[in-house]
Amino acid sequence: MKSLLIVTALLSSLTCAHAQTAAQAPQKEPYGIGLEGYPYPYPVHMLPLVNDGEQLRMAYMDVAPANPNGRTVILLHGRNFPGSYWAPVIKTLTGNGYRVIVPDQIGFGKSSKPSSELHFDTLARNTITLLDHLQLQKVDVVAHSLGGMLAVRIARAYPDRVDHLLLAAPIGLEDYRLYVPPTPTEAILKHEDELTADGYRKQLNNAYSPSIPQEQLTPFIDARFGIKGAADYQRWLRAFVSSGQMIYREPVAHEIPLITQHTLFIMGENDHNAPGKPNAPEALRPKMGHNADLAKAFASQMANAKAEVLPNAGHLVFLDAPEKFNDLMLNFLSSK
């Protein structure tokens, strides 16, 4: 009986010690809404800007090659990803002599989150201001997803600043207003605020690239949900929702056939991403998101365009099929 009491006391002591240790274990600090604390692969610089009378800062990476070829590429990110996701493409480009500029657009990543609404024209002006700041007259553009819509606007509004235009799985190849009814901002805010990390992972798997290893998606999920504990999280949330409304309200599909620069679409065969599709009437949903076919149709209408469709690849085409993507990208950028 005495032995049993000793063992019981020992187990109780160990349980209390474990509980005390767990209570003392430091909790992970949330990221700031400027992704403070979230690592980027290269040093981040800040460019002061004024948008709609508001003092803001635009974050960007400026990565120099070891053996410059005299060319510069600017990478334009998608809506759901920080600029850091371009890391493998940056490595490929710098390894082939390109200087690489990677901005986080205002409202995204490490850049300021404005109180005003986002607009593609404003983001385009900000991007040109960055090029002016870096004294870059003309660049090649590689753009993904929402960045593809922005790239179209830049190529049309500032044609002398863009040489080659590579659209990697862009969205905006159709006018989503033709399928999706307007959705109140407050309803989208509620939906995005209630989204969980598991729900977001499923969203990325289903709508983006189901073939990508899960560990590759984890940093993106961490970036999105690591800011939920930030004191000004609601400010980030409103900026994020504003970017979704921008996609819906400011289509670029009608501008794409008018692009005159050398243009290459690189599409994933399995990319059927269509923002707002769940909110479309059920009868219209099957008509949305035929992105590879849309890209091929646009390329056939344009003066200097081509579309490549990569099998077994989705919306994150440069991560799904990196070797093929890199070959196409480098051959295109070096073409005349």
C-alpha cells in the first residue's frame, strides 16, 4: 500500500510538472499585418508612397545576379501569396543573369494595408513609381494570378515600360460579372474572417494545385493565419476583401487582345480557378474557369502572343511544373 501511494504521488508530481512546463512554454507571437516576423528569402526594402492622401510603404526585393546580362525582370504576385513564394523563380532568373525586382503590392505581403479601396490603376502607378525609383526604363514582366490582371493594366497603360510579358496562370481571362452577382463587402468580410487554416488548405488544394506537396503549401497558410492575432488584423482583412472586390469590379479581359508586347501565357492544364464561382448560379458555374482554353483563344487574337499549356499542372503552375516552366520562361525572355 505504501508503494502504491509513493507511485501515485510520483505520477501526480510528474503530471503537475508537465502542466507547469506547458503553461510556461512560450506562445508563438502573431505576425504583424505587414508580415513582420515572417521570413523572406532576400532583403526587403521600403518605398514611401502616397495613395489617396495616405502615407504608405511599398515593400520590394531587389535581387542582383552574380553575372548580369543587363536585363531586369519584375515579378507580380497573386492575391493569396506573399512575394516570397517567387523564391524558386528568382533563383532561376538570377542564375541566368537577370536582375529581379519583386514588389509586394500595396495591400499585400509586407506592404502597407491602406484604409482606402484598392484599384488596379493605383497599383499600376505604384509599380511604375518603383521602376522610376530604381531608374529602370523598361523591364520584362512575369506575373501570376491577380498579378496577371495588374500586368495587363500596366502593359496597356505604360506600353513603353514593358518588353516581354509572361502571364503565368493569370486570372481575369473572363469577366466574372457575367456569371457572379454582386456580393456585399460585409458578407465577404464575414466569410473570410470565419475561414479556418484547414479550410484554407482545402481551398488551395481544390482550386489551385492539388498535386503540390502539402509542405509547400504550409508557409502560405502560415502567412495567412499567422496574422489573425495581430491587433490591427481587421485592417488587413478589409484590404484583403477589397482586393477581391477589385478583381470583380475591374475586369481586364477586354484589354487583353489589345496588348502589343511579346506575350506568353503559361497555363496549367488543371487550372480552373474562377474567383466568385461558388456564388454564381449553379447553371453558370460549369461555364467558368476554362482558363487554358481562354488563354489559347486570346493568344490567337493577339499580334505577338503564344499560349503553352502544361499537363498535370494547376494554378500554381511555376511550382507544379518548375522545370518545364523555367525552360519556357527563359526561352521566351531571350527571344526577340
